[in-house]
Amino acid sequence: MIGIIGGNGVAATNKLNSLIEERLTKKGAFRDAHHPEMIIWQATQAPSRSMYLEGRGPSWIEDYVKVGNKLKLCGCDELCMCCNTAHYAIDELSEKIGIKFINLLDLVAMRCRDLEVKRVGMMCSDGLRKVGLYEKRFITYAPEIEFVYPDEDYQKLVTKGICNAKDKIRFSNPEVEDLHPYNCFAKVCDHLLYDKGVDCIVAGCTDICNVYSQVQDNCKYKYVDSLCVLADYIVSVAPRYF
């Protein structure tokens, strides 16, 4: 049974659960019993992962250890985190809890490798960008791929988009509200595509999926959403009851 440490953000975690259900239903599930048992813990009171890595806040690690131990006691034998930035401490968490973790960053790097892209543009939190964790995973699993970030002004738009994806502004009209998170991410994607010359963009924050996505049939570049990658993996390892 998989345990999910979520609440980072809440909407992203809820979206993950929906994606898992939708994928399994499209594969043929038509009863409740056809879906896997999972435990989702909305760890909303843990400190900000990004602010900690930026040197502006307390650590979230011990909070996640407590949550992970509770999930383990409930019968989970594998854990995942609905937060890219939290993967900074994945090895420490696995060791302290004594349980295997699904490494989302590795899955994203392997997805990009399988797509045979050459130049990836990354949208992620300031903290994750600062520690360069995604680059390290790409060097391990996709060393042939060139890795780039948005310029500073556009990174600020990524941050604004992530914050506004948690805010009621996301329910406003994107055609009216300039700082609607959809518009923030759309501008960054255009920057990465036309200014940076990427052929693939990674949504390296799970909050992005809640407000922004790309229809690949009409897209000018490959788009890899980390939340969708996590949902795909969970579905692929879930027991089949149909």
C-alpha cells in the first residue's frame, strides 16, 4: 500500500488522487473495489520546503518523519511525496522512517530521457532551483539532456504562479486577471520556448498541474508534468482488481 505525504499543496494532492482514479477508470475499472487502497496525509502544518532551502524558514524534515512513521504504522510499505522540493531530503527521510520512497525527480528525468528531448526548461520552486537537485538527477538518468532555467524575471513569475495556484485568484478569469497563475506559467513557457530554445518544458512543482497544462497534440514542444508522472507511476504499480 502506498502512502502519500501531501498538503503541499492541498489542491495538488487532491488533483493527484483524481488523476489516479481517472487513469484507472479509463483502463477499465468500474467499481470502487477496482481501485487500490492508499493513505493520503495532508501534512499542511509542516513548514515550507522552499523557504527552508532558501534559508528563510525552519526545516520540514522532522514533521515529515512523524507523518511517515504514522503512515508506516497504518500499513504502508512505500511512500511518495506530492512535492518536488521535499525530495531534497528523500534519502534522510527514507533512512529515518525505514521505508522506501518513490523518487519523483528520478521519474521525471527518465520520462524526459524516454522522450528523446535535447534541451529541457525547468519550472520549479526557488528553493529547489537554489540547491540544483533536479540537475543532479538529470546527470544521473539523462546526462545527454541540456538543462536550463528561466531568467530571473521569469523565475519570479514561476514563484508568483505557484503562490497564486494556492490562492482564490485561481478561480478568477485568466482573460481579466493578469497574475492568474495560468498566465504566469504561460508567459514562462513562451520565454523558455522562444528565448531559451528548449524542446521540452518540465512542470517541476506539483501545484502547476492544478492550474496549467498542455495538450500535447497541439503543443510545439514536449511538456512533462511532474504530478502526472507521479500518477502514472502509482497506476503502473497498483494491484489490478479488474
